[in-house]
Amino acid sequence: MANSKLVYSTSGDNLCRRCGKALQKCRCDIGKQRQQSGDGTLKIQRETKGRGGKEVTVISGFILDADELKVLAKRLKASCGTGGSVKDGTIEIQGDHRNKLQQLLEQSGYKTKLSGG
């Protein structure tokens, strides 16, 4: 990062201080600690903002690395029969599946909480 010619960035606080890469791509210990800053209680909420009125169920608060998060997301999407994605340490599932996801996650041993509207 010493030879970096970056003048201005809007990326904010999502870069690793050691290697300068995005936290999702960081392989340093500092980036992994920062990415796993959840408290262990998963928050399940429904969002429609910025999606043209379509509902998305967002699950946040994971203490998992990126690979484990992708495997869990795949299992949750398959059980709901919908699509979704993993973004910035959260899982987004298309549609309003809060109750079903809460049951599935609690059966897997996670502590969950419904939040938002």
C-alpha cells in the first residue's frame, strides 16, 4: 500500500488496513477479524427499499467465513425454493420467508431474532 497512487475513494471503511484489499477478498488475519464482527445472534428482517417494491429477507450477524456463509445460503435458498445472494457478510433470500428461515436456523443451532417490519 506504500506505492499506492489512490487520491480519493468512496469505499469507506471496508478495506483491510494491512493489505489494502476489500474485506471480502482479504486473506490477512486483521480482515477476517473485522469481517466476523457479529454478536452471534442472527437478525432476520424483510426489506423492500431499493428493490422496486420486491421483498427480500435479509439475515445478518453471522460469525462465519465467506465459504461457510455461501454453503449456508445455498441450503437456505434450496429449502425456500427461491434465489438469493451473499453480500457483505449477510444473506439475502428473495421473498418474505422470515418465519421459515427462523425455524431452519434455530434447528441448525443458531440463535435468531426477527427485526424490522
